[in-house]
Amino acid sequence: GFLIPYVIMLIVEGMPLLYLELAVGQRMRKGSIGAWKIISPYLCGVGVASVVVSFFLSMYYNVINAWAFWYLFHSFQDPLPWATCPLNSNRTGYEEECEKTSSTQYFWYRQTLNISPSLETSGNVQWEQALCLTLAWLVVYLCILRGTASTGKLEQLSNPKTWISAATQIFFSLGLGFGSLIAFASYNDPSNNCERHAIIVSLINSTTSIFASIVTFSIYGFKATFNYESCINKVILLLMNTFDLEEGSLTADNLSEMKDYLMAAHPQEYAQLLPQLKNCSLEAELDTAVQGTGLAFIVYSEAIKNMEVSQLYSVLYFAMLLMLGIGSMLGNIAAILTPLTDSKAITSRFSKEVISGFVCFINCIIGLIFTMEAGNYWFDIFNDYAATLSLLLIVLVETIAVCYIYGLRRFEKDLHMMIGRKLNWYWKTMWAFASPLLIISLFIFYLTDYILTGTLQYQAWDSTQGQLVTRDYPSYALAVIGLLVASSTMCIPLGALLTFIRKRLKREIGESWCYIYQKVLLGGPSVVQKTSSPVTR
């Protein structure tokens, strides 16, 4: 149900827009702000919107690298700290919260995040996570100094959320709309074959994603089956001890029938025991899918702890996660730094090292919010709302700008000059018609879904139940969500409006000086004496 929309998004959105952004950056030789300003001064807001989205992304994304560092440091322990539940303070049993969930979830929610029960309970900054975040930003800064100039089910198809999720996956995995592609492509040789790179990168990226999903679902299927069997065994043990049943008389196959028999034969005892009996369901285990960051840190750590030489695989996995995360961060930071270093007003006063250090420092300080006890809830807010709607609007304006403002024929000539080959029908059809129409449809789907959803909700960790529960966002969180969406999307119309006002004022000032020149300098002193205008005087 997800694969079909994903493939369609790859063909209609992913490859065409990746090629478009690479070509724009390579042709204009500027970052996102400068490139779109060359196409039209009224499009300066598109580049600014991309920078704002990249700034939001950088604020919270490096926290993932901080968590990866945290897990990597703990991967050298034997046994792995998430392999078993820790003992309670009396050392007479396991921690109650861990017993109600699993050792991997306990390590994530309690020992890593030390998560609060709700967004309203902010808590304190976790100094271990703050140090890991500082280390992550230090690594990013050192890498920047090296420079970049040289270096389911089918009914899901009718669900708009599935298509929005597929588009979001394509946009995030390829980096569309963030400005990082334009920034990197601006360093390319003008004759570089960006068409070939767009196709190769898109296909490799999607193949890797599909392969990773196969591994992920295999692990999740194992985890669900393991949890289901553990639940069954606990229920069997509880029933056998309570009703003094013979060994082997109660199995997973006859559990349902035996429960009915015991309920009829011992109604009072069974009623007292009922609150302790869990309703074990494999379907329920499969449906409670871990999403977002939990996928990388809970599901994979669950698989790793059951492997031979688990420490080795843990180090390899989290080192790989760090490489991916640092690589993504370099792209995000490049999308911010390239437009800044394009500005002569900034580079004439500050060196690139100072600009880079300032951007990294500001992001690190703001990122401390995500290391608080309620930080994971703020992380989810930024992850869900800081970019999705903005990216749809940015890439829509980009395609319209290239095809209908700059001109598709003119852009086609530029591409022919760069790569020495004419643009084929596929690219022209996608850019001019298919991609904009699909983006508009997704835009409408997103707004409709937002309206129909009503009050926005989030998943909070309930330590007493050892599971996630649904809560409504408080009013101040809704205000932050609104600001996140508006601060980037409004850059586009505001940029066009300010450009219009600036041009209008420049024209009026020019006309005023022309009037003064004609009347005063050519008309003589008598004109000055006769006129009553203070501006003219």
C-alpha cells in the first residue's frame, strides 16, 4: 500500500525535481537565495524559505547524531545495557517500568531520554545528552572546515496520508526543497552531466530505502512474534500457578478454550485474576509500529541484542548511523552557509570559519531544548511540522518559476549548453504539468487532512503502563506549530511583496529626482521660489 505511491512519487516528483535543482544550482553558480533571485528578483523568498527550513532541520536533526553517539559509547559494554532490564533499588527484582514494557524501550525512554509524562512537564536538561549534542556539533563544524568546493494493504492507496508520507519520504531522502542540492551543485563544473547524476542518485537512494525497509520489517516481525510468544508464556504461567494445573496441560494452542473453561469453573478466582491477564495478539503487536527515531533506536537495538557478538554489530550499526547523520547535517548546513557566503556584505566582515562557527553554535544552543525531559516531544513537533508543508510549497514554486517565469525553452537551451544534449519529453512533461499538478493535489490533501483531524495530538510515554498514550497538544504547542509553518511558507509571498515595494519606491524616487532636475536645474531659480513643495525645495 505504501510502495505504489512511493514509486509514483519517485518517477513524478523525485527524479524530475532532483534534476531541476541540480541544474539550477549548476547553471546559476549560486546558493538557493542567489539562484532564484537570478531567475526573478521576486523569487528571493523561495531561497529564504529553503534556508529557514534547513535552519529548523539543523536545529533538531543533530540530536539524532547525539543519540547515536550515546548508543555507540554504550555499545562497548558486555552485556549491552539494553539487553536486560536493570534491577530495582532493593535488588530484589527488575525495575517495574521495564517489566511492563521491554528492555530496549526502557533504555530508550528512561535511560536515554529520561522522558517526562507529557509536554507540559518540561524537566531539566540531561547533561549526558547535552554533551553528546555538543560533540555532534563539534564533528559537524570540523567537517565543514574541510570545505565542499573540493569534496500493507492496498486500501491505503485511497488514504491521502499515504501519499503525503510517500512524498515526504522522497523529499527528505533526496533533500528536495532544502536548498542543499542547489548549494552543492553550484560547485559543479558547468559542463557536468547533472541529468545522469539525478537518475543514478534517485535510483540508488530508492533501492537502498527499499532494501532497508525489508530489513526493518523483518526485524519488526521478529520483535512482534517474540513479544507475542513472551506474552502467551506469561499468561500460561500465571494460569498454571493460580489454578494449580498440571505441567503441559495448558499450551498456546488450547489457551483460548482453557480460559473459557476456567472462567466457567472458577468464576470468582478468574474474575480476580482478570486484570493481570494480558490480551495477547500478534496483529496488535504488528500494528503498534514504532515510528520515527524509535525505529532506529528501539527496533534495531532489539535485533542487535539477540545476535552473536552483539557488541560488534552494535558498534557497526551506530557508527553507520552516525555517518549517515553527519552526511545529512553537512547538506543542511551547506544550504544555510552557501547563501550567507554568497553575500559580499557578510564575507567582507567575517571569514567562512567564523560564519560556520556562529551558525553551528546557535544551532547547538537552541538544540539543548531537545535534550530536556520533554525534548523528544518538541523533537516530534519540529520533525512533523517544520518542513512538510513548506517543502511542498517551495518545490511547487520552483517548478512554476523554471517553466513559466524563467521559461522552459530558455532553460532547455541552458541545459543543452551544459550537458550537450537536448531535453527529452519526460523531463519537460514532468516539470511543466505532472509534477506541479501532483504537488497541488498533495497540498490540498495535507490541508484537508489537517482540517479534518481537529485537535492535533501526540504520543506521550506513560511509565505506569509502560506504553505510549495519546494526548492533545497544549495551546502553546499549537502556537509553535503555527509559527513553524508560517515562518517558512510566508517567506515566499513576503519576499515578492518587499521586492515589489522596493522597486516601486526606487521608481518613485527616480521620478522625483527627475522632476527636480527638470524643474530646478533646467527651470532656473524662479521655479524654486514659486514652488511650494518642501521635497522640491
